[in-house]
Amino acid sequence: MSNKVKEHRVYVSTLAEYIERLKFWINEGWKLVEGSPLPQYQVVEGKLEKFYYFKVEQK
């Protein structure tokens, strides 16, 4: 039997999508270990893009 921790990283473009996806993973028994509902920003091809990120884990 393995004690390996499974993790999943989720990147989405809207706060509504962030909430919807996070609720799904929590309802599936996963635990939020990283992320926040505050937007992150990155430059892609010279344009500033906003995204939301979280990481969940399950043992």
C-alpha cells in the first residue's frame, strides 16, 4: 500500500471558474494546500494576463 500524496494544480481565467473548480475538488475529498482567490498576473506574448491558481492534495 502506498502513502504517496496525489496533487493537482488548477489554473483558470475567472474567479467564478476558480470557485466552481475548487468546490468540485473539495467535494471529491481533496484538501486545498496552496492558492488564493486573489488574481495572479503573468506576461504572455507582451500582454499582461490575469489568472487564478490553486493546488489540492489527497493522500
